[in-house]
Amino acid sequence: MRFPTPPRRIALLSDNGPTLLEARRFPAATLEALKARGHEIREIDMTSGLQAIARVPGGYFGATDPRREGLVMGD
């Protein structure tokens, strides 16, 4: 059984201060649009190395961080 690819998450954090975006992941137009709406933008490196496997009805669901060497494979 194949499971649909989950939607790609946007790496955006805000703690009521500057809007923190993952460096090199957003086009300049996105940054400019956020600035035009009043956001103070800071691009930072956000490293991770997460992989996950979940048992679901009918099989398993896997995910991996695209910034690392992990790979999710199924039948």
C-alpha cells in the first residue's frame, strides 16, 4: 500500500520577534513580500537530521528530512 507524500512544510518560525527563515530555502520575492508586510526577516541555518517511521492501518508511513542523506522507500 502506498501513502501519499505529505505536504512540504515551510521552515518558518516567529517568537514575536524577527521572522526566522531557513537560509537559502526561499526565493527573494518571498522575502520581499514578507518585508513589505512588516516582517523583520532573519535567515539562519536550521540543521536537522530527523527520520520517522509510523505504523498506520495497512502498513507503515515514513518521512525523512530533505536536508540530510536519509531516504524513504517502500514497495
